[in-house]
Amino acid sequence: MHCLIEGAPGASTAPAWLGTLLAQAAELPACQPDPLDPHTPAERWLGHLHGLPDEAALPLAAWTLRERSRPWCFVSPVHLQLEAAQVLALPQQALALSEADSRTLFALMAPLFPAAEGWELQWLSPLQWALAHEQLDGLHLASLRKAEGRPLTPWLPEDRRLRRWTNEVQMLWHEQPLNRARLKAGLPAVNSIWWWGAGRFAGEPPEALQQHEGWPTALELPAGSVLALAGERQVRSFEIGARRWWQRLLGGRAPDAATLLASL
């Protein structure tokens, strides 16, 4: 079993079970992607788990949907904001996007990708949608999680078709009553989309994988499981039960939780 925890809060709120697991665990080699990698460390760690090399584009949408028949891509609603001559993507949670508003925007976008031309659309959640088409194969796109809150210039898609479709969506949504109502309510307009996680299903999925955003209330992992802690810089992982009593005696203390979490 593999367990990935990402987006966990700081060491001051680390749960007691973390120290218990670390005390009996042996650390594995860290996953430290290049800062210019278009994927986050957590996503790259998942790529390694699927057996893909460092330079591979990760088909995150196809993995999530478990679709092997054709290429898929996430399309996520975002707010792009101009600041000091650069464009930033606000963190998606800042949108506070309701299901009703999300479905309205999704329906407005849908005619751009007609089923008669081979497109398939899926509404997955208010902040995440998906598209399928053969044209989405072979794209190497920056993860939304990597682009959020950062200048977008290094992460913008190079594919002209994606840029054109993005511009068309932006024009469709620009003067929508929904967005005017959001601005009046003090919410950011949903003014663009982000393409990410594109590609055809690749690699072999792990037999058992748990993923958590933030600390779970309780966590028990059997011996031989791998616990991975992901941050913006790297993923550090530990094999549970691999640290023997004599290694604990000779090798000193288990990793300190505060130092470990600060390194992520």
C-alpha cells in the first residue's frame, strides 16, 4: 500500500500518529523534481509510482477517470488576474464556485466541443471538468497546482489550438450575468480555463493507493506500506516497519516531524 499526503499544515498541527509511524519507518530516496518541471512533486511521485520517467507528461485526467480508450484532459475554471505587468491564476478555492454556477459555465462552454466532432465532456466537480479527444494526445501541459498563485508565463500552453479555445471561452464568459453577479457579491469573476493533466493512460497503476489533502484524523498503515509526504519542493517517503530495533538503537532518533515538514 502507498499513502500520499499533500497540502498538510505545518508541524505545529502534525498529528500524533505521524511520530508513531516515523519511529518505525526507514526513509526512501526523496523525489526532488526540477523547479521547472510542469508537474508538482506529488504528481511526479505518482508518475514514478506508475513507472514513468522524469520527463514524461503525466496523464492525470486519464488516471483519475481510469479511462484507457482515448486521451483525456482536465479543464478547470479559473480567475486570471493582472498584477504588475504579469498574469496570475488565483488559487481555485478563492473562486468559491457553487455547483449551480459551475454547471452554468460548463454548459456555456460545451458547444465549442461538439460530440459530432468526437469530443466527450464530463463535469466532475465545481472546480474540475474533463474533455476527451484524440487531439489531446501528446500534450505536455503544466499542472494547475503548479501554476496557481505564480506568474503564468512559464506555464502557458504552447499549443495554438488550446490558446484559441481558451480565448473563445474567455469571450463567452466575459459579460455573463453570472460573472456580473459574482463581482457585485465581492467574488472574483470566472474568466478563463486551465488545461492540464492531458494524455492517454500510461504506466501501470499501483495496486493500492490512498491520497489525502491535509492531515487525516487517523491513519494506520501495515508494515511494508509507504507513507509519502509532499510539499512544494519535494516528496519524502518512508517504508513503515522497515526500521528495526537495532537500527533505532544504533541510528539514533527517528526523523523529527518539524524538521521533516519544513524541508518539504
